[in-house]
Amino acid sequence: MKKPLFIFEMANNHMGDLSHGKKIVQKLKEVTKKIKDFDFSVKLQYRDESFFHPDHINRKDHKLIKRFTETRLGSNFQVLVDEIRSHDFITMCTPWDELATEFLVKIKIDIIKIASCSFNDWHLLESVAKTDKEIIASVAGVSKLDIDKVYSFFKNKKKNFSFMHCVGEYPTPDENLELSQIDYLIKNYPDIRIGYSTHEKPDSNVPIAIAIAKGASIFEKHVGLKTDIYNLNEYSASPEMISEWLNAALKAYKICGNNKDKRKLFSSKEESDLKILFRGAYVKNSIKKNTILEKKDIFLAMPNIEGQLVAKDLGMFVKYTSKFDLNANQPIMFSDVLSDTSVSDLMDRRFYIKDMIKEKINLANVIIPKNVKVEISHHYGIKNFFDTGAVLFHIINKEYSKILVMMFPNQKYPAHHHVKKNETYLILEGDLEVNIKNEIKYLKKGDMLSVNNNVIHSFKTKNGVIFEEIATEYIQGDSKYADHDLMDKNRKTEISIFE
């Protein structure tokens, strides 16, 4: 997994002064040199002369043209890029026209940034898409339809790209930051990195913590350096402000933790603090040896002692039998009983598989209709499900059938054929390796493959998969397995995942 990327946007804050630009870079290095958990980039902007109309390039009455032309670095641009590289920063630049893109490729800039105002500049986008550079694009003021167009364009071009939530107000008041747009972008474009390009007041550090908690992993902030000659604008941060900003980010990551995709581990302190609150199991009435303990035989109360059964150890999924005579009011210790966990093991496995199914549905962003029949297909027993098996969602079964098939990483499905059914697979997410009569077909998202009846086939997945199986009518018992022992096994368990 990539480290979070923090981008220092110098824009025109170098003021066209190479010496001043170098000082900003040097100060940023001082601020970041001890931070190993993040990647850092210093970003510039580059405009070729072709960006300006020849009749307007020397205008002084147009505020932006005047600023852009007066702060151009000219031949010193390459020198400042070299300075950025010399301090181990990732180089990044915003091109404002096609010739600027060509120049940035020539000087081997690492990442190309698309400004929000250029997001739908298709001449510029086409020039950027011809490069082999990573692309980061801000989406301030851009409609969902336009974002979709650019997303599809870069996807079809097989570009490495990311989007950044951004608000084009300088500075942006808190009530207009709209950080929930980070959630929106992650939901709609889950397969790319989503970032946050900040324009809030430069000394505000709450937004960075919220953006991190929402899942952004690229962050951009305007930077500058106040001197006797140069002032800072309202939305650019000094090196001291950047230091506080990064410390806030480090604290936010520490608070959020790193268990986004799995249940957290529990510290011994947490377990100890909770354990003291558990109710212990005590004998209600005297119990004879070899008695199966029932609810009527037990009462629960504080305190519990080391080695004693507690409330969470009891319930419908486990049975205990007394090994000795037990007296009223005495604590029931694990050493006093024999446990039968066979029911518990089966139920725990089913609950675990159910959770895995729900998690995969959410991550894959696949819509499953409510009230569909869901089956766990476990050909060699539910204990071996994650080695051999699949989850089957029966969506439609008329004169034609549609089943969604879900498999987990490294899971396989045994060799079989269908007597009557012809079927076609459409891969919605992940990968599938299909063996048809010993010929291997490798499928990925968007691929299709048809298998005729009476053709032996098997499949497996490396990273997990969800695919549609479109077929003629689903007929119970139509599948015939190469391993004939499977035919007599109870190899399917129906579950409900929407309870």
C-alpha cells in the first residue's frame, strides 16, 4: 500500500525569484525530514507562452495575466526542479497548455497535476494522457457527469490517476469545505485513490484530520515563505503552519489506527479492563458428576475469578458436562467441565462466512437484490469451504437463469459438467481462471466466457471474484462432478445475509 502523499503547492509563491523558491524548498525539507510515514511532493505550475494570447501577454490591467507573467521562472524553472529533487521530494507540476505538458515530460517531472479549471480541457487532457506520468486531478466546480467522462477517459487509456476533492474558494470558509464529498468520491470511484486539495485558512488543522478519517490519502496545501520583501496570501501556509498541519495529520492517523479492512486486535490492557466486568458462572443448585449443565443449573454474578466460566462462554452454541460433583454457589471453572464445541464450531464458521460475504459485497459495490436465495456451496465440508467452494446468489430462475457466484482468494470449484444447462460467465469483480477440457482461460473484470453442456470445466481465483452466471433454466441435480463421491454429499447450506 502506498504511503499517504502530502503535496506542497508552491504555485507562484516563489514570486519568480529562484533564490526565494530555493529557500521555500529548504524550509519544507527541514519540516519533513524526520517524518517517515508520508511521501512528500513539491508542486510547481508551468505555463508556456502559448498560454497567453499574443495581444494580451504584456497586459498589466488583467490581474492574473500580470501575476502569471511577472512570476515566471523562465530558464530557472529547471534549476528549481533540480533543487526539489536534490531534497528527495517527488516532483509534480501543473501544465496549463499542451506545450507545457511536452516540456514537463522532457524534464522528467514525476507527477502531472490537473487543476480544477482544466478538468474538462480535453485538448490538455489528451496531451497528458499521451504521457506515462501519474496523474492527479482536482474536481472543484465539476459535475458528476464531467467527472465520469474523465474517469472513463483515463480508465480506457489505462492511466494511473487519482481524483481530489477541492473547493475553488480562496480561502474556503469552514461551512463550504464539504468534506463529505470525499465519501462521495470514494463511493463512486472505489478503484482509484481519492485526495483532498485544501484551500481553508492555512492555520486550520481540523479539516486534515477529518479528511484522513474519511479515507483520503493524498493531501495538498499551498505553501510560501514570508520575508521582508514577500508577503503570504490568505490561503498559503508558512513552514511553521505546515509543521503543525503535518503533526495534526500524524495524530489523526494514530487516532484512526490502521485496521480499516479487518477487525482490530485487542491489547492486554483492554482485555483486562473488560474481563473484570464479566459476570462469572456459579452453581445455582448442587450438580452431580456427568450432568449436562443447563440454564436452570447456573446463575451469573460478579465477580469472576481466573479460570472461571463467564457469561460469554455460555449459550446455545456450546454444551458443558460436569466432571465432578459441584456444590451450590461455587464458581464453575473450566477445569470442572467438559465442553462439546461441535455445534459452536459449525455455527461460528457459518457466521464467519456470512460476515465475509457481506464485507465482499460492500467492497465490490455489487448490488444484491433482497430476499434472494443464498447458498454456501461447500463440496468437501464447511470446514474446507475457503479451500473449495463458492457462494451462490440465485437471482432469477425461469426459462433462463441468473446466478451471482462469489469466491474468495485462492478458492477453487471442482471439475464438473452440466447435463442440460449452457452457461455464460461475466466477470464483475476480481479474476477467474477457468479450466475447460484442460485448456486454461484467464478472465478479469469485464471478460465473458461461455461453457456448453456436457463440457467438463473447473475454475479457481487468485484474488477473489464475483461473476454472473447466465444460463438456461437452473435444474436441481444438473451438475455432475468428476469426483463421484461428491454426488452423495450434502454440499450446500442455505443462509440469510440480509437479516
